[in-house]
Amino acid sequence: MRAKTVLPAVAMTAVSMVLTLAVVVMWLGPVMPWLVALVVGLGIDGGWLATLAYERRLAAQGDHNRAVTAVGWSFGLLATGVLVAHALTADHAVGAWLAVAWLPVAAKALWLVHGLWERTALTPVALDAIRGIQQEARDEAAVARARLRAEAATEETRLTAVTEAGARVARVQARTAQTLSSAWSTLETARAGEETGRALTSVTSRVTPGVTPRWELPVWGPTEPLTARSLEAAPALTDEALDVVVDEIRHSESPALSYREMSARFRASGHSASEVRLRAAWKRVAA
């Protein structure tokens, strides 16, 4: 992975240094001895290479010096300026020389990228750990999505079942209400009919004599529950009152009634007493 960033930077540096040296010799050769032009070109490249080497040494130690970085960029800009000046003063191929004038700055930028990569590089162990964490997070997210989809499907099925059951109940209630309505209409027709009403009145008058000859429909609606007071039994008779009632019933006919007959008439007359008390009263009266 290191070679992916350092090799382009080294190649760009070599090309820019050779190009700078050749341009300086070609540009200054006609006006001064070529040895002097060579020295000038080597000075520019040498300063550029020296500051780059020192920057790399500081980076290897985990350090950084802004002054050295500024000097290195100054040499890079100087080389670029020389290339641009040569391109502008050249008699031919100006565009071609301008097209390669950016190489020193590009080489410096590649070394900057390589330095950033070195400061952020991780060991294979750390990379494996990061990949494991990312994979675990993806697995958990996939499981959570599957769980949510399953819960949504289950809830949809439950709501569908509840809705269908409610619809069935509503249909049954509607049919029941229709049936009751039809039966109620039939009862109302029967009550309103003259012949039917007379027949029903004749039936009810024999069962309940003295009642107004009118057959009423039964009440169809909510009813009030019986209160606790309405369910209470009649007040219990005392022993003396019970003896009097038993004696009266026993001697209501001649000869005197037996216990079984007396007990039946006692119950039929609406009195209330337990079998034990009723038999005890019989023994006291018959003694």
C-alpha cells in the first residue's frame, strides 16, 4: 500500500528535476557558459531535493517543521516559475512548455499526499479489527431489519384476522337484528289484527280473569336488574305466630288435616318457614 503513494511521488520528482535542469541549461546556455547554467539548474534541484529529504526525515520521526516546509515549497515554486518564464520567452511550442510547467508543484503535492497517508495509515491488525466491527454492525442492522419486517408481517396478519372476525360478528348481528325485527313486525301485525287480538284476549282472559282484555307485546330492550331488597324473603314468623297459623290450618277442616296436607296449604297460603320449624310447630300444636 505504501508503494501506491510513494512511487508516483518519486517518479514525478525525478521528471520535474530533469525537466528543470534541462530548461535552465537551454534557457541560460546562450547567454552564459553552460557550466554556469548547469550549476544554476543543479542548485534549484538540489535545494528542492534537500528540503524534501529533510521533511521526510522529520516525518519518519513523527515531527514537522513549518519553516522547512515553506522552504521546500519555495524551491518548488521557483522551479515552476523558471519553467513558466522559459515557456513565455520561447519562440516556438509555448503551449507545450506551459503544459509541463506544473510538474514541480505536482511533485510537491504528491509528497504531501504521501505524508498524509503515512500519518493516517493503520496496521493490518487495526484494519482487521475495523473490518470486523463494520461487519458486525452490518449483521446487526440486517437482523434488526429482518426482525422489523417479521413483526410487521405478524401484525398485519393479526389485524387481518381481527378484522375478518369482527366482520363475521357484524354480519351475524345484522342477521340476528333482521330476524328479530321480522319477528317483532309479525307480533305487531298479530296484535293489531282484530281477529287475532280477540283470540289472544280470549286466551289470556281465562288464565288471568279480571285483567283488562288487551294483549300487550313483550318489552324488547334493556331491563333493570333486581335490587337486593326485592330479593329479600318475607319476614320470618315467630314461634307463637307460627303455632297459631299451623293450628288454624290444621283445624280448617274436620277431621283435622295431616302434617303433609297442612304443610302444603301453609306453603300455598304464602307463608314461609323452614321445614324444621314447621314440624316443631306441628308437634307443639298436636301435643
